[in-house]
Amino acid sequence: MLTPVLLSGGVGSRLWPVSRELHPKQFLPLAGELTMLQQTLGRTAQLQAKAPVVVCNEEHRFMVAEQLRQVGITPGALILEPEGRNTAPAVALAALHEQARDPEAILLVLPADHLIQDVEAFSAAVARALPLARAGRLMTFGVVPHTPETGYGYIRCGATLGEDLYALEAFVEKPDSTTAQAYLESGSYLWNSGMFLLRAETYLAQLAEFQPAMLESCRQAMAEATQDMDFIRPQAQAFAACPADSIDYAVMEHTREGGVIALDCGWSDVGAWSALWEVAGRDEQGNFSHGDVMLDNCQGSYIRSESRLVAAVGVANLVVVETADAVLVADRDQVQDVKRIVNRLKAEARPEASLHSRVYRPWGSYESLVTADRFQVKRIIVNPGQTLSLQMHHHRAEHWIVVHGTAEVTCEDNVFMLGEDESTYIPLGRKHRLANPGRIPLELIEVQSGTYLGEDDIVRFEDVYGRGQAAPTHKENP
């Protein structure tokens, strides 16, 4: 039976400042009310398929689980990559897991951050390609090009195998504009979508032929995997030894079993702000605006506000994206280079590369409101039924003021309830815990005071989410 496999390991750096390393584009509602991950899940729900398998990284595990819960989907598995090794090993982990449960398993491999506007056309393409996949073809989805796009790789189609079905002749790299125009006119080239339909058994057999070291590392990692809550954790040391490579390079460029299904469905990999402008509903002047935006005499621009009024006058062909802690202004034709800004932020160890001012955690979120010398103010939201770790701080005290909901507070041996407009004080060095026993979100204001307010000043004694006491790689609130 068909198993959707969602690859959710990307960071979407070209969509900075909205997409960031710890909250990337697949978890954001960039093209509708649902996030891109949820939209991808919705497309698979229309197929006759088993519960989806999601492959993601450690940092994103609770966001994935929560977004599945929000749309009422119970996953077949949540596989956590110990580290990113590109798409070929990620699919191998899913293939090994599914083959162990069903030797006839067929995988529909989908990046979690793509946009498809015509879901019926997508479902029809899956149905047409399925018989060839069952017969042992490694099918890839090639998008019918409508423009000489230079930002995508291409697939050259070979012999016809059926309606919109072809033998895979070759993958070709991103072309220059002249070559892209020739590809478009030839009718033999399709955009490489990065989506695949294949038997788990066939994929693993091809991996054994072309990348035996990769397959062996993945086999060992899954053989020694552990189960933690809803998460499957492949053995880290074995997976770290795995070569990093994409499916295209590792298998598809070498296989003799490749096939292509032509797909015309309003597809986009949403690889840059210009791609979102292309698929967005625009006004008569070619502008798209989101949030609190006021335009006057503007043309062909993408203007997005996340937290305040953005006004633009007399501009054309611009991308302006505002968040609470950063503003991007770019020529719409050069937004692919936003990644260079992200690389500079990382080189300077600036938090804007990875974190928003609002940071999501397994239990809810926190948002920094004011930061100054020796004090900090945060807004904390704890989801219903969730509990923070039992912890203490060496260098700061905390004041909690409940503004919405009910808080259960532990401070040393005292456990007590706080309602709206009530407050408490957590002295420096005291073990404490915050929980939400209610059915609505708990919202409170936290005022920290002390000589050091860094988020690595935390010692955990108990944690329902399995986080250790060591200081986190990325600064983390309790």
C-alpha cells in the first residue's frame, strides 16, 4: 500500500526573516491558513494511503507532532535524523522502516515545503505513475515548464511509457537563460520537483548497488534505533558515518529503472520570496500585500507585515518583509541572494539567523518584550495540559503575573494555583515548575531580574520532553 513520506529537514533560508533555522518555512502559513507541512499532509489525505511517515530533525520534532495533531493526523512514524545528511539517507530511513512493516511498501516521497495549487491533478498523476512504481520503476515527478526558469534543475524525458509517462533519460543542472529557453521549446524537458514514487524494496536495492556505504550506515542506524514517546531515533553514531547526498545524485542519475510522470498542477518549491509573489493573488498593479500594509503608487511588489504597519510609496519590483525583530528590503529579481544575509548573520553569531522574538517550545511559546541591563520581560504561553521542566537558575529571579488562564506553580515543596491577575515570585536558586492544568492556553508575563539573563542559566531536574540538563546548542527557554 502507498505510504506518504514527508521530508521536513529544510531551513528555508531564502525566505528569511519569516523562515528561520528553528522555525523554517514548512511550519509557516505562507500561502493560506494552513502551514506548508499541513497543506502537504492534506494532499496525501486525498489519496488511498497509509498514515504518513515524517522524517525531520531533533529541533523540529515537537513542532511536527503539534502540527499533525492540529489537523487530526496520527503519523505512521516520526523519524528523527540525528543530523542532516540530505535526502537519499532520509528516504533510506523511511524505506527501511516501511519495508520491515510491509515488504510491498510503495513510498510517495514529498518535501514538506512545496506548494501545489491543483490537488486533483497531483492525485491523478500519482494514480497514473503507481502501476510503474509497483513494477519496479523509480518514478520522479517532472513539472511541465511554462517559463524558461533558470532556478530549477531539469529532467530530460526518454521513451514514452504511457499517458504523461516517460523513461528517465537524464537529470540536468540549472541552465542559463538561453539553455532554459531551448529546453522549453524542445518539449522534452521538465522541471525537477524533488518528488518521487517508488517501491521501498527497489530503492534499497538500487542504493545497495550505487551507495552501499550509505545503505549500511542507515541499516545499522535503524537496527539500533530507539523509541522515545512518538519518535523513532536512529542510532546517532552509525548515521553520522553515512555519506551525505541527494536522491538525484546517489541513485536517480545512475539507475536504469528511472521513470518520469509529467505533472501540471501549479507546483512551486517556494524557494524565494519571488516564488510566493508568482503564486499569490495580486492587485491590478501587480502587488501582493499581507498584514497591516498601506500602498500608494506601487507596482509589482510583495509587501508583508507580521507585527506593525508597513507603508510603501512609489516603489516597484520590491520585496519588503517585516517581522518583530528584522526587516528585509530586496529587489524582487535578487531575492535568491537573501541566503547571503543569513550566512553573515550566522558568521556573526546573531540570533536573528535562527530564532524569532517569539520562540516555540514543546509546551507552548515565549516572546521577549523588553530586554535591558539586569532585567527582561517575556510573554509566556503554555498550552492546555502542558508542563515545563522542574528547574532552577543560578543568576536570576523571576516574577510571574497570570493574565489569562490558570497556572499551577511549584516552588520547592509548595504547589499552588494562580488565577488571572494573580502573581508570584520565584527567588534565585529555588527549584520551580510551571504547568497549565486547564483547557485554555495559559498566558503570563514573566519579569526576570539578576546579574545574568542568558537562557543557558538553567538546570533541569525533571522534564517530560526528554531534554537534558546540559546547556542547549541553541539558546532555549525552560
